[in-house]
Amino acid sequence: MKHLQLPKGFNFALQGRPEEEIDILGRPDRVGLLPEQIAFVKPRLLVRPGDPVRIGSPLIEDKRNPAIKFPSPGGGRVAEINFGPRRVIKEVVIELDEQEDAVTFDALTADQLDQIDRQDLVQRIIDSGLWALLRRLPYRDVAPVDRTPPAILVNLDNKQPFMPAPSLYLEGRTDLFEYGLAVLNKLAQGRVFVGTAASQGALLESLRELVTHVYTGAYPADDPGVLVYRTKRKPADNHAWYIQGQDLLMLAHLLKTGQYATRRVYALGGACVSRPMHLGARLGAPLAQLMDGRLDSGYAGDRRCIQGGVLTGFATPPSSYMGLFETALTLVPEGNVKGAFLGFVRPGFDRPTYSRTFLSRLNRSNLKMDCNKNGGDRACIACFACADVCPVDILVHFTYKAVLADEIEDALRHGLLDCVECGLCSYVCPSKIELMETLKQARAELQKEQI
Amino acid sequence: MKVVKRFFDSNRQHFVEGGRFASLYALFEAIETIFFAPDTVTRTSPNVRDSLDVKRFMTLVIVALLPHYAFGVYNVGYQSHLASGVSTSLLPVILTGLSAVVPMVIVTYVVGLAWEVLFAAVRKHEISEGLFVSCALFPLTLPPTIPLWQVALGISFGVVIGKEIFGGTGRNFLNPALTARAFLYFAYPAQSSGDAIWTLLRDGRSAPVDTFTGATPLSLAASTGSDQTVAGQLAEAGFSNGDLFLGLYPGSIGGTSTLLALAGAAFLVILGIANYRIIVGGMLGVVLTGGMINLLAGPQAAAFLHLNPLHHLTIGGVMFGLAYMATDPVSATHMPGAKWVFGFMIGMLTVVIRVFNPAFPEGVGLAIIFMNVFAPLLDHLEVQLRLRRRIPNI
Ligand code: SF4
Ligand code: SF4
């Protein structure tokens, strides 16, 4: 077990941290899939409204790589398909029926797994429609089926507000997890890394030698990209694959039992939640089911429903469903109100900040944060905060300028592809420059060119 | 507060697209956001943003400058009353100081803001708060006797040439306030040099009373012969070490007080707004260069060469320049290592200019502008060194 000390990043003290307890929710009437939110996949619909589907029937496939399919999270009937502007497929909604038929596969015992040929294993995963859970650095797109990765990383926790506690979703499932690691070992030919924070004492205790890297440090210390950045020795190491802890369990469950796992643990948190906690619910569960009765009724303003954490996540309307990769729903005030009178000269005891310009630096309690930009768009004032906070030592404002000037070679030398898309640079920027978004788009362009 | 809110809400219509004063939208926005932060929300991830914005960042610099204004008003009045041979009791002194400083500040802001609004309207961007800092700094660097039309001309040059032609705040590579100051220095040497300009005379006097020497400590130091010591000359002119540290001597309006500049620097460093590397590097540059010159100077050399290096920090505006001008993040070097070099070189050049070039008694302004020009090069060198250490990812 290796120890890593990660020097950079930032820890957020945000109101609404989910308690380590879990409520199990029943079966909803409908579940959904959000094709729009699956990065780097150009979805083609395989079903039409009214079609009967089983758990695991493919709903969409990737136009660029039709072998990659995405299975239905529920059994019943396609109730609606909702499109956004320019016909992006926002939601495929399944109305569940009573019996919920499921697609099943042959179970693969641990011994069989030992014997199976790597290529057969790859084919099984592709056939099950879960291959897309494996992602590849540096772009974070779907792992290429025809390559062997230099390593596969499993990230268990995530310090971003607010992600599920690994101790909850791993409870009683260590065997399954171990099986999952065996699968990865086959895929990566032995180079599998499992990282977790040193603060996860009980978890470390239960997983023991399964954990290969223990780190101390602030968000996003737990990101696979950061792990690669801190451990890489040669350029080839940049192309490691990774998979989230819960996704690994899902994959392991399918291979081991031949049946789809349809439940996962969600973290429900944020200042607008009266009792932040964890919920056991269906894959693609409606947000309404997760929020039902748990909202802070004292708050009258608009809320934003964020899936995937307040920094890297995306906003969805409350009528939507949990996305395929998502494990967290965070509800924060929208913040579409004007600031306090002469707010910019107030001491700001309760204003969260990375800088040292508010008295909140002396305030130890968790603070409320909304989605207000907290300032107007300005030109870069070279405060260097973005470079100071970047977990992978990118000189963000220089890189940003290189991207804007279309000097991609220069941006690459600055480490554009090392960026882990943590969002901290955009978060800290006093000029409110969309640094992360700009780098992310430049990376996406590069990804397109590579294919 | 409600009234203010209602005022802005009811008048916004005139300033948005299609309104009568649409071209003045930037001004409206600037004024409104002074009272209430806007209600804009994030459209892309990250969903949340830090509470710090440029407005607060820049405002805190202005807050740090306020003591300099308070002291400057007093000192201008005090020196003026001393020179004119009238009572130096507090209230009249302050009134004299105010009557000199306030018009300069007003002219600076009105003219500076006018240019900024013009450029903001043409370029359709918001007014940058950097302007308010430049306008707060500029009068502090001026002698109290300067004619107001020169103030207006100077700030115009600083804002337009020092900043806007490069594309506005964030793209300028010179410090606008210093550009303005340097312009006046070279364009109007008569009103920018000599001992007489540093003291305002009252009641129509054309010369100070006999007991008032009128010389600034820097010019005293530069004119001290090799048979005397600068310290002795300063003491003879009535400047105790305490006065020098406090800033109670004729000079620019706000630049004389080393004590306040140190306090302001500490304030800004603690808040993370000014970078300590530049300030400490600059002080080291001053002291080490002064010390080197001490060692190298022969017995026949001018007395200025033998000045105790610590004195260089208390006479003239070097500490003020280091604390507020050199640390302007945009025109300074950006990289941490380069900041040390940048600061050190400023300190060094300041002393060299002071000691060896009698035409410029105060060198800090020129030293900063000079180093502003080299800042991108220093950054480039450090960036390339750093990039070499990265394992390529392409
Ligand atoms: S560039 Fe920004 S988003 Fe990318 S890793 Fe650095 S701080 Fe995070
Ligand atoms: S945080 Fe923003 S303003 Fe500061 S250096 Fe980075 S891009 Fe520029």
C-alpha cells in the first residue's frame, strides 16, 4: 500500500453534508436514461415510444461505435422520449410494469473468470452493455475495446460535495468488489490500482490489501487523473482507464450472477435538503422520488438540482431522472437574487471563499453556497489563484490564453491533457472566467481529432 | 436600501438595448453593482463560484490606500503651514491639505472614469475596477503644487496609453498610474522637479520662510558633499529618523510614509492580494544594493554612496512603490520565482538610479516601469523551466 501526499486542491465546507445513514426507497413508477449526459457518446435511439423493453434491453447505441450500447434500467414500456434543442436526446423514460422482465446472461464464477480468455471477457462486457462504465484517461471517453490499458484505477470516494460514502455502498459487498477487481486484473493484465483517502479508516480496515494507494489531501485528491499525474513515470501511463466504485460493483454483479443490478446508493445533500443522507434507489430513479419529503420547506426561492457534485455536475430540472453514471443529487439555492447591500465591502463572515479576503476564513462551520456567480465577468487580473489551486500543476491562465489563441501545441505542453476537469480553477477565479469549460472544450476537440 | 433598489430597477430600462442611454450601460452597471451584486447565476460547471470577485479584490487595495490619503492630507497641510510660517494646529492644517488634495482626486476620477466609460461603451465590456485603483494611486504620487490640468492630462495618458490601447485592464503591461506619473515627469519637467514643487505655499507667498529648508530628504542626500554625511545633513535639516519613517517631510502626497506603506503591505499580503515575494524581494534589493555600494565606494565618493542602506527605505517613496505599484498583479511578473527577481531588480534599480543619476532623485517609479517591460520575459523563462519538468501528455 502506497501513501500519497497530495499538496494541492481545496476542501469545501458546505452545508448539507449527507449523514452516513441510508434509507431504502421502493420501486418508482418510471425510470429514465439521460443520453445527453453520457460524455463522448453520440447516441442513436434503438427504441420508439410504446416499445416494450426489458431490464438490460439496449435503448441507445453510440453512432461512432455501435458496439457500445446502453441498457434499459427498468422493464416495461418506453413511455416517452424527450428531446432538447437541436434534437439532442435528453431523456428516455421507461414506465415500469409489475413483473419487469430482464435480459439475463450466463453467470461467470470466480474460477471460470480465472480461466477465461481476455478477449472473451471483453466481449461479455460489451454484450452486457456495461462496457461504457470503463473510461479512459486523459479524455474520459469510453475505453477503447481493442486496447490493453497501462493500468485501471478504481476510485472509491470523492471529496466533492457531496458524493456517497464508499463504506455505505461497499457494506457487505466486499466479495463482489473483490470479484470486480479480478475482472479488472484480467483486463489490465495485473495493473489495477485502488485508491482511497487515509481518513476512511473503517473502509481501509475492511478492504485491507485490496487498496493499493492511500492518499491525504484536499479535493480532488481522489480523482483518477490526479493519481495518474502523481504516479506516472512515462507518457504511456497517461492512458490509464478508470471506473467508479459503484460502477465496478454493477459490472461485477452482472458478470457474476448474469443479472443486472438495478439499484445503487445515492448521496442526497445540499443546503436545500432538510435531512441530508444516503438513499438506496433504482438506477435512473426519478429525482422527485429522491427529493420527496426531504426538501427544506423553509426555503422559498428557486433551487438547482445538481447531479454529480456541485463542481463537476450538471443541472437537471426536478422532473428529470438520475443519469447512468451519477451517484449524487445535490440541491442548492439557485442564487438568482441580488446580493446584499454594499456586499463587496462587508467582512463576510459567512461567505465561502478560497481566498483570504473574507472573515469566513476564521469561521469553522459549514457555509451555504448558491449558484450565483458572485461577480461580473472581467479580464484576467493575473492573481495566480487558478494555478495555485490546480491539482495537476497547470498554469491555468497561461494555458487558457494559449487555447484562446489557438496555440494548441503550447496548451498541450502546459498540460492541457493532464487537466482532471475538477473545476477548481473556474471556482476560484475572481474574474469569473470559464477556465475549466474552455479547457474542457479544447480537450473534446482533441479527442475528436484522435479518433 | 429599498429606495436605492427601486431607483435602479426603475431606471434600468433607459440603459439596456434600445434605451435612451444604452451606450452608457457600462456606467449604469458599474454604479448599480457597487450597491448590489448582480443576480447572474452560473450557466456551466462548476455550479458554484467563490465569493471573491474583482470588485472586492480592487476595493481592498483602495482600503489600504485610505490611510495614505489621511496622512497625505495632513502632511501636505503641515508642510505648507511650516513653509508659510503660519500656525500648525490640526484643523487649519487639515483644511489646507484637503483643499489641495480633494480637487486632484476629483479631477483624476472624473477624467479617468470618462475615458473608461468611453472605451467600455465602444468595446461593450463592463467597467473594470482596476481603474478605480489606478485613480486612487495616481494623486498619491503627485506633488501637491501640480496644476489640475496636468492631473487631467496625466491620468488621460495613463488610462489611454498605459492601458486601453493594449486592450484594457488585464492586457496592459505597464502600471497605468505609473505611466501617468512618468508621462508628467518627462512632459513637464518644470512642474515635476526641483525642491520647490513639493511644498504648497499659502497666502500668495512666492518663497518659503527662511527657517524652512524645503528640500526633500532625497535631494538633500544627493547634494551632500563628500566631506559630510547624509545622516548629518538630514539631522541638520530637522528630519529625525522618526519623521523620516513616519513620512513627515516634503514629498509626494501619499508616498512619503514608510510606516504606512509597510502597514498597507502587511494588510494586503495577509489578505493574499499583494504578493510578499515582490515586496520582500524589493526590500532586499534596496538594502543589499545599498550595502554593496557602501562597500565599493571609496573615501572620496559622494556621501550618498555611504548612506546606511536602511535609510534608502525611509527616504522617498520606494516602500510605497513596492507595496502598491510593483505588486499590481497584471503588470508584475506572474510566476512565483520571477516575482522574487522582479522585486529584487526594482529595489536594486531604484538605489542605482538614486545614487548615480542625480537627474532622477526618486528612481522607484522608473525602476518599476522598466521591470514591467521585462516581466513577460522573466515569466517566459520560468514557465519554460517548469514545463520541462512535466511528463508530456500529448
Ligand atoms: S485546469 Fe482547472 S479544471 Fe483542470 S485540473 Fe486544473 S484546476 Fe482542475
Ligand atoms: S484566477 Fe482568474 S483572474 Fe486569477 S490568474 Fe487565474 S484566470 Fe486570471
